[in-house]
Amino acid sequence: MGVFDKVKQMGELNKMRGQAMALQKQLALIKTEVTEDGVTVVVTGDQKIEELTIDGSPNMRVVNALNKALKKSQELAARKMQEMGGGLSGLLKGLGQ
């Protein structure tokens, strides 16, 4: 692979990263609310818990703990994907890109 090809590949990766960041910002604007048995949960489209209310009382301690657990789970899943094939770059190689 020549220098030009590497530069072109980096440009494509930067473009994909920008698109992914824009998508994440759009997903953060989507909100889903579920209320059941006195518990209300609001989750954003980027899988973050925004609000948890139990019998009318907000509980940010639980929200913070749940969001930390979700983030850790996502990081572990990403690490596992990299081990199994290089994550996105492994997927692209598998597709012949």
C-alpha cells in the first residue's frame, strides 16, 4: 500500500468517524419514556439513562450507577470485538474493503 493509499484511507476513516459522531448526536436527541408501577425511566437513543423517577422522586444516584455500568459494558464489548477481528477495521477487511 502506497503513501497515497494510506492518506486516502485515513481520510475515509476520518469521514466515517465524523459521520458516527453526527449520528450519535442525533441519537442523543431521541428520548423514550416508559412508566410502569410508579417507576418512570427516560432513555436516550444513544443508550443513556437520562431520568429515573420512583413514585415521583427522581433518583440520580441510580441513574449515575446504571450509566456507568452501561458504559463499562460497552467498553468491554468493544474490546472483545477488537480481539475477535479488529473491530470495524476487521469487519471492513472481511468485506474486502
